[in-house]
Amino acid sequence: MSDTHCPFCLIASGDSDTELIAESSNSVAFFDSYPISEGHTLLIPKKHEVNFFNLSEDERADIWDLVNTVQKILNDMLNPDGFNIGVNVLEAAGQTIMHAHVHIIPRFSGDIKDPRGGVRWVIPEKAPYWE
């Protein structure tokens, strides 16, 4: 089931010019249009679902399998020094496209001054727990 107003549903259905990096039975992967770093990739279920946690166990497993595939592709393409993987679930967590998706963000030594804390920086005053 897709939502005709959802930009990710257009990509998942093939009704977009967006090039897929990888595809599985229930999910597709493509480069983010507003990347944080080179290779920043989004993985989405083919089925329209807003909340990642409302996906079936099989659908979530399918996306995580695709994360592994994409990580290998990005390693071969870019040879990054690390990765951030994230899921924003609903508006309070920063989700802006209301179609469940997973971010895989290649990271490179020196891309920021101090990478410690990684995803903890979503709430900056709580990130530097080591201070």
C-alpha cells in the first residue's frame, strides 16, 4: 500500500528518477537528497508506514539486512572510517518525511573536530557525558 502524496512511496514504487543503490524484497536504498556526508543513504520499506516500529518483524529484518548490504557497498565505494546509523521515529524525534526510514551515514576521520558521542548529539547538552 502506498501514499500518492509521499515522496518515498514514489521512489519505492519506481515512479521517480531516484536511482536505487540496493533493493530487497521489502525495501529499497538510495542516496539522501540532503546528505550529511558523501554516501549518506536512506533505506525505506516499499510499503507506506510512518512509524518504523509498526513495521512487521519481517519488514524490519529486511531493512536491517539491507543496511548490511549498503554498508558493504559504501565501504567499497568510499572506504569510510566509520558509520552512524539512525532512525527518527515521529515528529518529536525529528522525523520530517512521514514514511519510515533508516539513515546510514558514512563518517570520515576529521569530518568534525570531535566525533565522540555520535548520535547522542541529538540533545547537545546531554551529549558530552565524558566532561
